[in-house]
Amino acid sequence: MASLRRVKVLLVLNLIAVAGFVLFLAKCRPIAVRSGEAFHEIRPRAEAANLSAHSASPIQDAVLKRLSLLEDIVYRQLNGLSKSLGLIEGYGGRGKGGLPATLSPAEEEKAKGPHEKYGYNSYLSEKISLDRSIPDYRPTKCKELKYSKELPQISIIFIFVNEALSVILRSVHSAVNHTPTHLLKEIILVDDNSDEEELKAPLEEYVHKRYPGLVKVVRNQKREGLIRARIEGWKAATGQVTGFFDAHVEFTAGWAEPVLSRIQENRKRVILPSIDNIKQDTFEVQRYENSAHGYSWELWCMYISPPKDWWDAGDPSLPISPAEKNKGSDKETGEF
């Protein structure tokens, strides 16, 4: 509780600083900035550094640096939450940039049991930052597209049962880090009756302190299965759009805008983002070529080549429709 109070106090100080910033701009009151002040040594985590670079006013520059100092203090306080779980925050470390992460020989021995339990290297996952950077594999034309600022908000729903805590939290951090704030309504974690202790109080305490008001936890009292668990998440959602994901994913920059834009054009659309692969043994992010998702006769999910008309268009930013429109109707089964 004491830790939570400290976080709240620091956040209030941050808000006061923002108010001060606005007053400074309104009144244009000069302040003395001494080059030897300690705050010049702080490297802001967010975009404050970029904003100050475009500012011609020393007042704005000084205030932005002070704001970055407060942000850094708050961030360090929140970072302590992950350390208490034996996890790591920040953008560097093992697996940075989506590269393969490795373990020492001694660590490899410790990793064998958890690997068999979860089906992926959960021990290694704990050594990889919750905020690690991953590559942006979008085609150049996709990165150049512009979208309306008036897009619907999305509720991101993760379904899990006895998933590794580090993998769940990396999914949450990735969603927060790479979804524009004004588009992310909430994140809902649906626990389909897990029995792992770390997924109970430790998980709830972390997300509620780290992202107060943003993350909800829904717990099924018995094992319901994937579809009914998704329905429980949908019931708790308040966003205009709901997105359902496994709890072992990582989002890249710019994933949300094209999805929400397509749904805004036609609310009957069901959208599936292009999905790259995270290798289970090294957590390397492996690029997949553009493809649609289909099913074999045994109902196994498979990647299929886009239709000929998509290739003929020569535009990799176009959506891939695995099913054609029915003539005389606006029904579509899905887009990728």
C-alpha cells in the first residue's frame, strides 16, 4: 500500500508539472536554466526529447526536461513491480530487436522442466524484457499510409489458462507500448480457471498497479473453453471494437490503425492482422510472407497464398480477402 501511495503522489506531481508547463506557455515568463542542473543527465523514455528538439523556446525545452525527470522517477517506481516478480522492464537486454535470445549452459539445465511444461522456453522468457523492441516488418507502402484520427477504440482481450506469467505480461506491455493511447480503450485478461498461483494475486496486483484502470481481469470459476472464455471477455468489454488474441503475442507499431480503419468502413468485417512467428525456443521474431489464413480438411490452421487478383494489383498494402463478396450484398467473411 505504501508503494502504491508513492506512485500516486509521483503521478500527481507529474500532473502538476504539466499544468505548470501550460501556464509557462500562456504567460511566457522567462526562467533561468543552469546548464549544470542534474536533470540534463536524464534521458527521457518517451517522446519528450523529440518534442524539445523541434521547440525554439528555451522555456519549453527546460520544462520538457523537467517533465522527463518526473516521468523517469515514476517509471523507476513502477519498474520495481516487475523486479518483485523476477521480471525485467526496458527496451534492451536479451532478445532485443527480435533477435534470438540465449541461455548459459547452467541456465539451459534449469530451463528444461519449464520448457516441457509450457511448450516453449518460459525460463528464457523471464530473462527477456517485457518491453523488448521487435522489428517492424511492414512493407514500406504500409508505413506511409495515413489514417483518420477519429477511429473507433478497441478492447484487447487475452484468453489464457496456465500460461507463463512473463509471456502474459509481455503481451500486455506490448499492447500498451504499440497501441496509440486514444485508440486503446482497455485490456481484458480472461483466466479460464488457471491453477498456477502466480496467475492469481501476483498477476492482479501487478496489472492493477502498473496500469491502473486500463487492465481488467475476468476469472472463470470453471474451465469453459476458448469460445465461451472469449464470450466472457466480450461481455466485460466497453470498446467499440473487440480484438481477441492469444496471451503469447507481441504487437508492432502501426498494427491498430489499419485494422480499425477497415472496421470503421464496414462494421461487418472480421479482420485478422498479418501474423509473424515467435520461435518457441529462442523467442526470435521470424517474418512470414504475406498470406491468408485457411484450414485443411482436418481443420488445421494453415497459411495460403493470396489470390491472383491481389498479386496482380502489385500493392502489398492492400488487404487480402480469402472469400469473395457475395453479389448483391455487402457481406464479407473476413479480411487479412
